[in-house]
Amino acid sequence: MFHTPDEVAQALTAAGYLPSREIAGAVFLAERLAKPILVEGPAGVGKTELARAFAAASGRRLIRLQCYEGLDATQAIYEWEYAKQLLYTQLLRDQVGAALQGATTLAEAADRIAAQGDVFFSRRFLLPRPILEAVTSADPALLLVDEIDKADPELEAFLLEVLSDYAVTIPELGTFRAAAPPRVVLTSNAARELSDALRRRCLHLHLDFPTQARELAIVRARAPEVGEALARQAVAAVAKLRQLDLKKAPSIAETLDWARALALLGAETLDERVVSETLALVLKHEADLEKARPRLADVLAGAGV
């Protein structure tokens, strides 16, 4: 249990995540109030990484539900292992035949089969998916619902029930309630507007691209092999690139990849040649590369080169 946001900041830093005071404060409240936290912001600003660090800092097992269009509630909660059920049916066919022995009508046979139906819809054949896994976890857990904005509104509506009671009902088995409610982090890239009902149940945190000072600290921590001058110039150049009207602005991870690649290539500082040759490590769309290449002089000037 964290007692202050400063303790949270220290724990997140130890887990490899460098938080701002706002981030540490939001995680502190999410932990102490046992409320879900909705983290919104553009792709690549560290939303998923924050959830991983939160889990590590609080000693919780991370359980991830990756959302996508068409994901329904059943796929997110549980599935029946139909192949295993079929295999058991084949292996037990003699026992099934014995159970039906003496039945004189189809109705009587159906009743006998129905009486044994629970055998094949028991926990033996239940395959938990992330939501049920988090609710029934014997160990403290953190459920990451990643990119909730990509899921259909129907799944979002179902999550409202889960987040209210931390319980899941399976018709064949009954209701499972969390002995220790998991912490929940939902992330969104704002691909669609989320419902007010979901927002009311969550604490809210907006993440944007970090300041140059914080991103430089991240590069120093994650890529210590990169020289000081090169790291500073790379971070400044990426910040300049993000000011362009790009299809996808460079993420923090791409800044790290670029800085490491530059160091491996033996670069000590940036110049137009090395930036031109490695720009595809930072910008992943051809349209963005075409837009950035004529502006390399400006990018380098912004990086202090």
C-alpha cells in the first residue's frame, strides 16, 4: 500500500517508468481508492507501459485484454473448450451408453442426457479469458484493458457491470465474485468517444508526449550506451518532427530505437546524412518521410546542430 504520491513515483521509477507528478498522483489515487483509471492520449506516449509499471510497482500480476473491433464479451470473459468436451465425449461413450440403457423413448433418453449435462459444462472445461482470470485470480492482479476505444460499445457496456461489482456471471456455473478486486487500467487513443457512464466510474489521466527534459531522462535511463550529446540532439529532433503534420507522430519507443541505432552506427552527433539514412526508424509511413525530408535542415536546427 502506498502512503504518498512520492512513494508511487519511487516505485514506478524502480519499475523502469519515469512518472510526472500528475501520473504518480493518479496512480496513488487509483490504488488507494480502488478505482479504475482511464488513461487517454495519442499512440506511443507510454499508456500501456504505465500499466505494466503500475502492476510491477504494486506487486500485482498483469493480465492484459487487447481490444479490437469485433471483440465480444464472451471472448473477453471465458470460452468453453469444445475440442476437449468432444474428446471427453468420445472417451466416455461407453458410460454414456450405460446411462441410456433401458430408456424406452427419446424423451426419456434426452432427460437422462440432460441430467448429466453439467459434467460437460463444469470448470474442468472452462477456459478463462482476461476478465474472468482477473476476477478469479488468487493473487493480486491488475487488469489492463488496452485500447478500449477499438472495442465495440457493447463490450464497453458490459465492462460497466464488471467495474461496478467485480463479478462475472456464467449461466452454467453461476456468479464469480472477486475476493480481492483487481486494479484496472483502461487505455484509449481516442479513436472514438467513450461513454459518460464509463468515464464516471474511472479516474482520468491524459498523457501527451513528454517534455524534452523528461524524454531525455527516459533515454538516459533506458539507453545508457547513447552519448549525452547524441541523446540530447535525438530527443530535440524528435520533438521537432512531432510539430509536423504527420500521419503518426514518433512514439517514445521510436525515440529510444533511433537513439540506440545511431549509437550502434557510431554517430556521436546528428548531421543531415545520418538523419536522412535513419529517418525511417522514426517515421513509419512513406507520406511522413516525404513530408519530413525537405525539412531536415529545420529539424537539425531545432536540435541545436
